[in-house]
Amino acid sequence: MKKEKKKFQFQLKHFIVIIVIILYLILCYFAFRSNKTPEEQKNPIYFVLNANHKFTYLDGKIENISDKDWNHVFGTQKFYTYTDGNYLGKYSLLQYNTQIRAYDDANDPVNIPGSFFAYAYDKKIDTVNTSYVAYDENIGAALEYLVEGSTVVIPPTEQLTMLQKILVDLDGDQVDEVVYAINSLGSEYNHQKFSFLCYEDDGEVYRLVSSIGSKKDSNIMHYYSIAQIMDLDGDNKKELIVRDIQYGTAAVERYKIYKQKNDDYQLITSES
């Protein structure tokens, strides 16, 4: 009987050790997980670009929500608000018919000229200045590279429109890349039209997306520009929020998000 009791105690001791090890491993697992709380991970980013383009971003997807839900968002959230990519402040937003209006803490209206952009999130995310710029030799050099070997002829500079040259660290290496948007609507005497979105990294130009057409045809033409560049996923790499204006029988505006994958940018989600 004594031997059996000793054997039982021996097995119980090892069982307790195993349980302690399992509990330790479980604690280590949770300790080394992301320091974001589940609530933070599930919160979407609410974007407002104008009355017709409001959407949420979560887990790599753009989603549209109902007007009822937006009324709740506007009533409970304050938005980091920008004009032409320049930060104005954190304001309450309301929608009146086809207009988005901003109000400060005193409930006074805020004048927002230029290109509007706002988002609501539990923390501020770094953004860039997205203002259009004048043509310069850097834009010209990028355009020469983009049209090399094609039938596209570089037009006079006055026909180049919606030009952007944005210096931004895209990949978190502490060195700025340059993102370019270069568009031409053509003219009465020059029927070609084009749109290029590209970026320059260490002297190399990489095309992101482009569209080439002619005023003589009726094919859909896309004009691309940058609405904003932000690290939406917290991975120290910035996503591109791209404005895509499509001209066919009518003009249609959509927003798309491109993300770095395998050392290149790929479309991950788009407005429906």
C-alpha cells in the first residue's frame, strides 16, 4: 500500500508541473501578441472625402455603411480634418444634402476651402500634403521615363494638369520616396490624353497605374491622383488612397487603396 501511495504522489507531482508549464506557455503567447487591444483592432477608420464618398476601412477592405449609421458616426465621432492635405484640426462633421460641414468645439462653422479630407479614428495617423503643384524638371524626367518606348508624345506643359509631387517615406526606411501624379486632358489640337501614377525610389521610377486614350475615341478614360498617403494598418508601410475619376458617357469618381506587397504596390480594395 505504501508503494502505491508513493507512486500516486509521484504522478500527481508531474501532472502539476505539466499544468504549470502549459499555463506559462499560454501567458507567454498573450504577452507576445500585438499590444493593441481587441477593441483597437476592430475599430474601423471612418473616411469622408465629400457627401458622396464616405466609407470605412477595416482589415484591408473599404465598406459603405448606411446613412443611418453615418448619422450616428457624425453624432459621436470627431474627425481629423484636412484641406489640400494640410491639417486644420479635429472637428465635428455634419452632412447637409450634398455638403459636408465642419464645426469646432464652440459649435461654430469652420470654413474649409480646397480639397476636403477627413477621418475619424482613436489616434492620429501621419498624412502628407496632397496639393497640386506646378510642372518642374523632376516631373518632366519621370514623364519621359514613363512614355519611353510608347506612342505617347509629351505635350506642352500647359496641357499637363492635376500634377502632384509628394515626398514621403513609403516603406519605413527613413528615406523619402517621391510619388507623382501626372495627367493630361489633351486639347483641341492634341487629342492624346493620359494619366500616370508612379513613384521614384533611389532614382528608379515605378509605375503604379496608368491610363492612355484619345479625344477621338469613346473609351473610358481614368484620371488618377492621390487623395492621401497613410499607414492604415500600423505596419510602418504606407497605403495609397487613390482618387480615380472615370470619364465615359458621364464622370464617375471612385476611391481605391493600394498596399505594398512583395516590394510593389497592389490594389487591395475599392469603392463599389
